[in-house]
Amino acid sequence: MKKFLFLSLFIVSVLSISACNNKDNKADELPEFVEVDLKVNPEKGKVNEPMVFEAKVTQGDEDVEDAEEVTFEIWRSKDEKHEKIKVEHTADGIYRLEKSFQQEGTYYIISHVTARDMHNMPKKVFVVGTPSEPEDPSESKHDMNMEGH
């Protein structure tokens, strides 16, 4: 009886150690983070002229062409109304939107990207015509011009 108890305890111990080792190996195999490179072109737009917004989505060296959802949220500084536009994949991991604006001012864009069980949402500031007062007083004209670099 004691031999059986000892053998059972030994087997349970070995299985527990084995399970812990498998868990550690899985931790080493975590997927790389989904990166989003958000670009605004031109950085300073003109009223009623199209601007191009692109989110280049990658995971490691691989282009992500199967994102579950990519939405661009765009609003003018100090405006409570935010426009959300769902964007489709165009090519090579790029999700693209072309849009023009009827009102001058300082604008913001956040790309909400959900892909491969991860979420990333970079934000950019851009100007159409003459800048308006930014939402954050610490933002300067220099910061807005450097966002794309």
C-alpha cells in the first residue's frame, strides 16, 4: 500500500513538473505585438482637397492583411462630434482612406486596429488650412508639423 501511495505521488509530481515546463515554453512563444504606422498625407491639407490617411499594420516582419476591424476616428479640435469610418484593406497591410474637409482647423485622427486578438490605436494631429486652437494647450505648431516624421 505504501509503495502504491509513493508511486502515485511520484507520478503526480512528474506530471505537475511537466505541466509547468509546458506553460513556460508557451510563454516563450508569445506572438509579436501588432504594430500600426499611421500616416497623414499631406501633413497640412487644404480645404476641400483630398487627404490620404493610411494605417500600415504589421506583426513582426509580416503584413497584416486580415485585421478584424480598422476604423479611423476623426474630429476637429474641441468638437464633440467624432466621425468613425470603417476602412478596408487595400494592399500590403495598408488600410487607406481618402477624405476632404470643408472647415479649416486642427484635426485629430485615431486608427482603431483590432487584429490577431490585439488592439492598437495610434493618434496623429494634422491641420487643414489655418490651425485652430488645439485640444491640449501644450501642443504647439511644431508638434503638429513633426507628427509625421
